[in-house]
Amino acid sequence: MTARSPYADRLAAIPIVRRTVELSNGTTAYWEYGDAEASVTLLAVHGYRGDHHGLEPVVAFLEGVRVISPDLPGFGETAPLHGVVHDIDAYADWLAEFAAAVAPGAPVLGHSFGSIVVAAAVAGGLDTPRVILVNPIGAPALEGPRGILTRLAVFYYWAGAKLPRRLGDALLRARLIVRVMSVSMAKTRDKRLRAFIHDQHDAYFSLFGDRDVLHEGFLASVSNDVRRFAPRIDQPTLLIAAEKDDITPIEAERHLRTLFPDAELVEIPDVGHLIHYETPERAAVEIRRFLRPSGGDTR
């Protein structure tokens, strides 16, 4: 990596431990941030193609919160699930099992594709007192402001899965394609922050297990959205949305809030689908407020 993180100093002050846990479909790698004796533990799930590093800027501002952040199956340092298609049900089942083993009863956060995984798991019975969704996928990706680009992405991932393995793998890991994705999502005009964002995507967007799980994960991401699960989530829910999100328009996020029995929506201006990189402090302030004990256990 060549660009220094604007959040490096804050993150360096936080204890970080890498751990693994054996689950029914394989080994999951996860990272524990903060004091193991903290009064609040938060389980945080990253988005598609990334890994746990993506949420670290938010973690850097979550003083007093212990954060458990796994790599999704097939991404980062977690191997693909054994013998199953990586659809939304498989990811939800994995998260429920992981949470029960590592962070039972903890509030749970999901970013982007992670918002769908979290919503599916909670709707399916994952035990959690509170739910936080950052840049939630609140409408079908094919209907968003960049629906045409999403259709191109569908073809891109299909081609990567169908070409001869060597060519397909090269296409899916192509730095130029990763950079186009990164440029299209970043809204900040800060050159140093943009350099950091691009560097993060260069470093971590190609750490997927294989092209099959990447394609399956992509299909899961564009075939589902949080609306499907929202009515079955009774827990208090915090939606942190961006006014310039190209994947889910802010109007769709406002409608999404109405589908939950108990949800509030925080809108962050001048940012798109990269709240976790561009405005992590603002997100962390809202997360800490939402997790603040109010007579109940938020462990």
C-alpha cells in the first residue's frame, strides 16, 4: 500500500487481535478491536469484495466499544463455505452461527452487501438487541441511479465466471477495473483521502477465494435488498444513509425506514456509498449514540 490512512494514528491506539473460529462449514477469520472487557460489543459485517479492513476507519472512532469483525466467507482470510452456493441464505446462516459462537447477543452492524446479510440473518432469528445498517441496500441495484453500470457489472462477473479460468481470474482481478469501481464510488475532493480509498480497493478488492464464490456473492448482492427483510426485524434499527449514494438513492432509503417496525434514519450529506471511508467519524458518533445503554443490556 502506498497511501497512508488518515485514520492510522487512531487505529494504532486500539488493541487488535486476529482470531479464528471453526464453524460447521469451515473456518472463519475475524478481528477483535478494543478492550475485551468493554461494556459494549459490536459485531460488524463488511461489504461485497472487501474484507474487515474496510470498516477499520469507523472502528477507529468507536471509543469504548469492542468490535468483532469477520471476513465474509470467500473473502479476505476466510475460505469459501464447504459444499454450498454462496447465496443470501448461506451467508445469513453463516452469520447466525458465527454470532452465536463468538458474540452472542451483541448488536450487529452491516455495511452495503453486509446490510443485506445482517438483515437476512436477523429476520431469520439471529439474537441481537439492536441493528445498524450503513449504506443499506434499500432498493434493487438494477433500479438505482447507475442501473446501466450494474447491468455491465452483471456481464463482467458472468464473463469472469465463464471464461477459461486463467483469463477469467485475470479479468476479475484487473487493477484497471478495480480503479474504475473505486473512482465511481468516491465523492470526496480531498486528494489524499481519494488516494487512500483507491489504495484500499487496490489492496483488498481482489482477495476473494475464487471466481465462483465471487460470482455467487455478486448474484446474492444484486438479487436481494433489505426491503425483503425489514418488516420481520422488530429490534430497534439505525439506518445510516448517504445523500449521494449511487447504489441506493436517498429517497429509497427514506422509504426503507418506513418498512421497519422500529427504525430511525440518519442522512449524511456530500458522501456516497463510501461512508465508512469518507465520513467514518460522523457514522461512529451516530453508532455510539445508538448503542448507548438506556436501561437495557447492549452487550
